[in-house]
Amino acid sequence: MHLSDILSCRALGDGAVTGIGSLPHTDANAAVRLVADVAPEIPFWPQLPQRAVEERMVEQALTPVLDLLAPRNGSYGYTLIQEGRRTDLLTRVECARAELSPSAAGGFFAFERALADGAFPSAVALKGQIIGPVTLAALLFVDGRRVINDPVALKAIGDYIQRLAIWQVERLARWRTPVLIMLDEPYLALLPERDTTGEAMRAVQSVVRGIQATGALVGVHCCALLPDGAPPVALLCQTGANVVSFDAYQRVTSWRAAPEVCAFVARGGVLAFGLVPTLHDLSDLWSADLLTGWIIATAACGVQVDMARHTLVTATCGLGLLSEDTARQSFRLARDVAGLIGRMPDSAAKVHH
């Protein structure tokens, strides 16, 4: 089956909605119940950063080596507790058992229990996620140097993230439903001169291909914006992913005519539009206004295509720092917009050259 027939508003009728990953709950079972309610077609296991520090996306991935690291004073990321232990760090990363633990990913195991109990009868895909290799490497400092600038260390990080993603694929594949793994890569928007050929991009592409080799679908999410304020949609479309996920609330028209985006859609790619902004107060937002943004953004590719079949609807970013009520409201808006997209006449959702 073509990807756009699996992950599309048109195929799902009411609209395809999923989450970026994080939710504000501290109770993993309650978080999964929300997922079943608001994203039954593409349910995801929830990351719960308010439940434990270990559930934050960086710490979650670094579990096997956290004892070697410390937060950087007055800045972002982690650094080695003792300089000169680069070899120890890389050896640990290369030899680590790549798997999530209940203490660092309570939502994953609650999700598995819900799957076993039949909580998602209408699921067309099961979604997992993990921090991407480039973003993780950009947040790690070894002997004063960012790992992203160390080709050997970057490869070790990439291999580890790939194994961690494949562990999720193998666990979730037991339910004989397509698996979608999203790599969270906000740092891609900060690549120098939007580099599409350097070590960083090759690291992402390698991990994408490695996960796809299992038969899983792969997406890349980047909620960050380029220096000019535009979402990096064209850049994401060159990662080799099946799905690209981005902030579609800001400057929705800035990328829409990019040939990379049109080519991505033409070959079956799916755009996950982050149409609902991740705000603490959503009371001034209306689904009709968000729909207008989607119509404007999709009205430029020069081939005849039903864009609804290549669309997912999400929030712009994870919801882990919001309230539970606001998280539910965000999904309600997303579902309203997706429903409107799914009910649009074909002629209104197609672009004619």
C-alpha cells in the first residue's frame, strides 16, 4: 500500500492526527488513555518530562552514559565529568544495550500494555520517537568540543540512535500494524548555510535508511525555524524520510514553492503540518483559520495532487510543558482541522499545473 494511503486524512475519513511525542502527564496510564482518545488512528507512546528528568528527550537517550556526564554550567547540553574520557564515552555508547527503560520511558511500556489490551482498534500506524543523532551530538561536549564536529563520535551516536529506534520497531511490530518512527531533529535548522551534503546531514540520512531497512516508516521532526524565520521544510525533504514534520503555523507561505517539497510529495512523501501552535493559551485560535493556513501552504506544487492524502496534522511541538487541559485542547483543534481537510472536495485540495 502506498504511504499516502496509510498516513493520510483522505484515507482515514475524520483526519489523521498524531502527537509529536511529549505530554504533560505524570501518570503514564492516563497519558496513554488521552492518546487513545485524541489520536486513535496514529497513536504514539507519550514521553513524560514532568514525570521524571530521565524522561526528557536528551536524558532518555543518554541513559547508558549519564553517569559520565554533567549538565554544562550556565549553558545547554552535557559535558564529560572528567576530561580525557572520550574513549570511555564512545566505548560505552558503542557497547550499550539500546533499549528504553521503564524509569526513563514509562509511557512506552504503558503504551505496550494498552496495545495488548486492544486499546487502539482503529490504528493504521503505531508511532514511536527518539531524539535524532545530529541534535543529540550537538548537545554533547567532549573535551570542550561538540560531538557534532567529531566525525567518529557522531557516527557512534548515530549508530546508537539507530539501534534504539530499531528496538522500538521490533517491540511495536508485534501488533502487526505499520510502525512510524520519528527522529526529533531541531538542530537541523541550525546547520551552516543549510548544509545538505555535510557530515551532519549524512548522519541523519544514514539513520533514516537503517531504520527503513526494517520495513518501518521514518519521519524527521524539526520545530525550529531557519535564521530567516522560515520552517526548514525543503531541508527536511532531503533526509530520505517518509514523513517530514515542521512548524506550519509560522510563515506558512515561505517554503511552499520549493522544488524539494514538491518532489517529496510527488514521490509519496507525507507532510506533518504543525498547524496548532504549542501555546499555554489556545482560546483565541479557530480551526477555520488554521485550515486557511494549510490551504495557502499547499497551493503551490506544480503537479496535480490531492494534498489531503499527503497531510498529517499535529501541534508545532511537543506538549510536555503545557497543562493537561491545554494538551487536550490542542488535540481537539488538530482533529477539527484534520476533519475539515478530510471533508474538502478533491478539487479544493488539488493543485493543477
